[in-house]
Amino acid sequence: MSRLLDEEQDLSKLPFAQYSDPVRANEEAELVKGSWQYFGPAEKVARPGSYLAGHCGVVPVVVVRDLEGTLRAHVNVCRHRGTVVMRGDGDCRRLQCPYHAWTYDLDGTLKKAPRSDREETFDESELSLLPARVSTFGPLLFVAIDPSAAPIDEGLEDLAGSLSSIGLELGDLVFHGRSSFEIAADWKIVLENYLECYHCPTAHPGFASVMDTSPERYVLSEKGSLLSHQAPLGKRAPELYTTGGISAGGYFVLLPNHTFDVNPGQPNLAASVTVPAGVGRSRGFTDRYFGRDTTEDFMKEMIAFDDEVGAQDQDLVEWVQEGVSSGALPAGRLLLDSEKLVAAFQAAVGQALERRRDTQG
Ligand code: FES
Ligand SMILES: [Fe+2]
């Protein structure tokens, strides 16, 4: 039984008000914004002068490799009237805002603000882009805008260890592409759905025909900030899934809001971030990585496999949102064996919110 499940409170009770309370939604958005967040593929900022724009929670961030080779990150919001400065990815010598052409150096300092010489007082040195933090883990980039964001290195090390144990080395992966999503459900409902495979036999017949989803063989585990599923191959799994080095499915949540999926077969990884986007809504993106030698056929099949499961899950979580926010019931009843990671997630989010409230007085 997990550490988090030993606590006194009744973790089988799942209060529903948390999924449609605007105060709570705000607090959780701040919690996510204050955490280290997966940002994108490190290969996009490998060259001096290359940049990648993205987000930390809902906050625009740009990561850039300066001409000396140092990786930097800035809040990507113009100090003038607040436009998002850089979009997409590419190469640049300066960061120039598309609105009135305020131009920042790659280190974030404001270099040029047209017509600022006509102002009585204008101090460029006070108008640098706000700083952000950036870090790489294998092929993955992470950012944080909160200087006190708790480190995630341990969770990432544990993730790398678990991936390695099913035959996947993070360092062997290359970026394939990104897809974005918007879901009419609270971010926690999305993550909680991900954290159990109790629904797999009913809701994902395709998935359940490849993996063994029986409670005796499908392993759920918790270590620090990493919540893991290990899904053994089912007896009738097609050959595509049984050859290629990855011996089992691995599905991971890195708290608070990352998921990492690995399907059995050839090297593959899908890294997703789910961000709170207002009451009962979330959005995010999925970055797909494959091995250098992963075949086109396998990639196509994996994307179709994940898309099928993803579409089924989107319906489910939106139906949950409709039910829990209807006011019909005060709470649900979790199964603490099959849904122990849901309970662990609930406890971890609750504790993180408490910590934030304590530190913010
Ligand atoms: S908002 Fe950026 S230059 Fe005006
Ligand atoms: Fe699902």
C-alpha cells in the first residue's frame, strides 16, 4: 500500500466540488505555472542562435541558445504592451516584438525601443524580458518561471530508470512531431483518467487486445513524484508490438501534470503536458519521439493506436466533467486497489496546494 494511502483521511471518497470551483481552479493553475514544465525537444535549440517558443503553464516562454552556446529562457511577453514576442521556432540574432519592434538581445536585455529617445525618462535597463529557467533531460527540454519551483530531477531519473527497464533509452530518441488538444474537462479529471486502467477493458477494446489489463498482471506503482503503470503484453498481441526491443507498455505521470507513454515494440515515447485552462477546461500538447531506426509502419500504427485511445478518453473525461459539475452528487467512491494512483494523485495535489497556501500565508 502506498505511503499516500496510509494517511488517515478517507481516500476512497472523491469530492466533486473540486472540479468546478473557480477558486480552486485558479489555485491549481498557479500550482502548475509554479512547477517545472516539459517544454519541447532540446534538438530545436541545439544551434547557436536557435530558439523555441512555448509555455510554462499558460505563460509564454522562449528558450534560446545564445551565440556563445549558452541555453537561456525568458518570459516571452513584451515589456511594452505585453505581446508575445517570439512564435514557433527557428534562428535569430535578436528577439524582436512584432508589434512596435522593441528588440531584445538573446540574453533578454532591451536593446532598442523605437522613439524611446523622445521620452523624458526611459530606462532600457529596467525593461529586460523577465527571466525563466531552462534545463535539459536527454532529448527533453524543461522550463520554470518560478525561482522556487521544486526540482524534478529525481522524478526524471526515476522515469529514465523505468523506461530503461522496459528497453527504452531516452538518449536514443529523436523528435517526430507535436499535436495539441483542448478538452472540456478539468485537468485533474484528464490525469486521473490516465492514472487507472480499470476502464481499459470497457472503454479501450483495442488497447485491451494488445495489453494484459488484468489486475493480477497490470502493475501500478508510486515513487515520489512519479506514478507508473507497467502493462505487460497480452497473449494475442500482434507481432508489431512484440518485436523491436520494448517489452511492455509504460505509462507515467510525473507530477503535477506530465504524462509519458511508451508502447511495446520499437522505440517510442509520447510526452504530454495538460494545463488547467479555466473552470472545467484544460488544454495541452503531445510531443512524439521515436528511435532513429523506428520504421514508418510502426510510427503510423503507434500514432493511430494512441489517437484511438485518446479520442475514447476525451469522450470519457468530458462525460465525467458533465456529471461531477452537475451538482447531482457530492462525491464519488474510488476503488483503492485499481484506482490507487488516482487517490495518490488527489493526495499529492491536495498537499501541494496546502504547501502553496502555507508559503503564501
Ligand atoms: S508590444 Fe512589443 S513592441 Fe509594442
Ligand atoms: Fe483511457
